Amino acid sequence: ALDAGLSKQAAQVAGMAAAKAVGEGRSPAQAAKEGLVAGQAMQAALDSGASTEAASVAGLMAGKAVSEGKTPAQALKEGAAAAKAAQKLIDAFVKEGLSPEDAAEAASAMLAAGPPQPDIAAVADLIEGGLDPEEAIAQAHNIAKNKENAAAARGLAASEEEAAKKAAAAAAAAEAEAAAMREAASRVQQAQEAAQAAHVAAQEAG
């Protein structure tokens, strides 16, 4: 990474990403590829004005993208997006009282976990309570997922209840229409019977 012209900070992230890749069982060649892309993504983020912490997250996310089969160009694009998202998260976590280092770790773990996004204040409380950022994100993410599932279940129940109400209303309307038809048929029959009786009476009178 240094030979490729990256800064010392970017080269350090490149080394971290490569070491992580080797630790996860990938070949040295693949690890070097991931590390270099991670370093390049961090350097690009730094050059675009991102903080060191956000740029570090960008590098690690780009390295992860390569490990998932993305091309270096795709990974660098994801890294740039990650830098912007990470900066917002880091700023939010720092505002909640976390150190920039913990905030960066939490932002990285949150981006890796994907949606739904846990509550920032809840994550900060868990970290300040003794959990490391990755554990805090995992726990808060599960809570957010459970809340999302519960909301979806409530929505489904509400829609099913509404559908049942509509079905009951339709059944009642159909029954009322059938009753009206029966009433009309009864009146027609009564009229026919009255007409018949009148005809018979007229014949007898004649």
C-alpha cells in the first residue's frame, strides 16, 4: 500500500483489512487484494475531506465488498458511500458521548449489520455500560429487528381485522338484499293470490 503511494494511515487500514482476510481463511493473494482496495478507499475518503475515523470505516467496508466478490471499482464506490454514512453515524455517536474511536467502531458495525438501524442513543448506552461496539450493535440490531417484526405483525393483524369487518359488512348487506328480495317476492305472491281470488269472486258473481 505504501509502495502504491498511499498515506501511512491508509496503509495501516490496508494492513488491518489484509490481516482480517487471512484470519478468516482467505489466501495471502486475496488478502493483499482486499487490503489494497481497503487502503485505496480510505485514501479516497481522506482526500474527499472525511475524518480519519469515517475514512477508516470506508476502507474496511470496501475490503469487505471485495471479499464478497465485488470488483475493486464497485468496492471503492461502496467505500465512498460508506464514508458519508459513517461520518453521519460517528457524529451522532460522539454527540451521545462516545469517543471517536468507539464511535467509528459502532458506525462500522452498524453499517455491516444493515437495516433496520438501531437507536443511536440505545447503542451508546450499551457501549457506555460495558459492551464493546460490535456486541452493542448486535444486541441493539436484534431489538430493532424485533420491533420491526412486531410492527409488521400489528399491521397484518390490523389489516386482517379490517378485512374481516369488510367481509362482515358485505355479508350483512347481502343478507339485507336477500331479505328485501324475499319480501318483494312475498308481496308479488300475495298480489297474485288476491288477483286470483278477485277473479274467482267475479266469476261466481256473474
